[in-house]
Amino acid sequence: MNVDSPESTITRLTRRPGFVARARARSGLLPGQVSTEALLKARRYRLTAWIGVPAFLVFVFVIVTLSAGFSTSDKPAVVREVRSVEGASSNQGEFEVVLGDGTILLFDRDPNVSAGETVHVRSAGNDAVVGLVVRGVLVPTSYRYDSGLWPVVFGAMYILLAVLIIVPYFVWGRRAHHQIKEDIDAPLATTRGRYVGSWSWRGMSNRLARSLRSRKLGQISGFPVAIDERPDEVTWFVVPVDLLPKMQQFEETILEGTQQVVVTYHPNTHAIAKLEAADGTATLDVQVELDRLSELRRQLTKRPRRRPRELSDF
């Protein structure tokens, strides 16, 4: 039951789970069960950095290339005139090269070209002339290529987006993998307390979310459940999102009682293995319910066999 909704009848939580726990739950990286399949799922998310980092570096290289103005083209031209122009505010002379079509190019140094010589004019992507190729040697003009701020802004936005997406999945996937790996061989722990409530989010139980969970997130997707082991001391546990309807039934059953429960859980992930009401009125065996769901999915995905064709009489 979502304790954030006003219709909640289970005691409302004084605080919600922390931001990291909520973000992990929404992204499907809060382990809801401990199994080999869950370990493999967490390992895939842990390895996202090996895919994301190379893609990120390739994109940065493209941005740097665009910023440097490497997109250029060469066109042949004939030099009409070469002259030296003394700068009014400088002791150094500037050189002007007049091309056959009347274009005037400025150079900070002698371009070492003579009138009537054929050269290649190198232009940048914005049609600005960046130099002359004279006998195979590039002589840069006084023009300085400026690609503007858009590559820097776009690159910064991409870096920020990559950090916000790749880094959390890598960190949370690694944490989930470590916790599940430790819990596979660790003995179960048991505690008692008062059931406080559970935290869920909108859309987690709709058809699209269920489809995505079963295909991509699967066994490592869980939602937090709060148990008050001591007065004003809330401990968070995890239940698989596929068992949300069962969890709601459990909450409705214990609502009229003392809400005292016995929790059997995995010590590292805090994934609940079994949840029982202290008075014996309700029980939620997570592993049994998950096995039942897995068997149901297998039956639904089985394709019906084709009936053998009957042989004709002729």
C-alpha cells in the first residue's frame, strides 16, 4: 500500500525512505529477492560503465573535432597580387593576397606566394577561409576559426546527462550485485516489530510497468517496506514489486489486529523471505509466491502445439 496516498489506513510513516532508496526502487535496482537470476541481472547493470564510458569518449572526441574546425574543404584559385601593408599600430607588416575573383586574404607572415601562381584555398565549415595551401604547405590566414559556444554547451549537457544516467546505474548495480552475492550464502535473519507501511510510486502496477519489469528488471526490482522494530526506530525491508497485490492483501488482513509481525529476511539486501503476522492471521511467503508466478509465466508463454494434419483419403 502506498503510504503517500491519503487513503492509506496503515499508520502513516513519519518519513519516507531516503532519496537513494527511492531512486533505486524506481530504477529497478533495489533487490527484491536473492537468487542466481537476480545476481546476473545486477551484474549486467554493474557492467553498464564498460559500455557507457567508451560511447561517452567517442562523443567527446566528435565534439572536440567540431570545436577545432576540422571540417574543411580546398578549392583551387589563382593569385592575382601579393602586397605588404604596414600596420598603423604595429611595427610588424601584414600581407594581403588578392585572388583572381577579387577575394582579399590577410596574413600575419609572408605567405611565400607570387602573382600568377595556382594555390588551394582552404575553407572551414562556415565558408570562412582559414588558409592557403601553397605547394603542399598550409599557410594560415589571420582569420581565427570560432565554432561558437554551441559545441561547448552541447558537450557539457551531454557530460552532465551521462553522469546522471551512467554513474548511478553503475554504482547501484555494483551495490546490488555485492549485496545479492553476499546473501546467497548467508543464513536468513529474523526480527519482530510493528508493521508500519510500504512505499510505492504511481504507475508501478500498470500494464506497461509490469511488462518492463518482467523483461528488463525482473528479479532485482523491489519496493521498500517499513517495520518498527523499536519505538520510533523504523527499519526498511524490501519486497519484489511483482508481489504488490499480495502485499496489499497482507496489509488489509493485519489492519484490524496489533500489526505485530515476524520478518524473515536476507541480512545484506534486507529482502524479505517470509512475512508473518504475530497472531497467525496472515502469512506472505515470498519465495513460494515468486515460484508460483514463474510457473504461471512459463505456462502463458508456452505456444500451443499445432494439431497434426489428417491425411486425406486420396
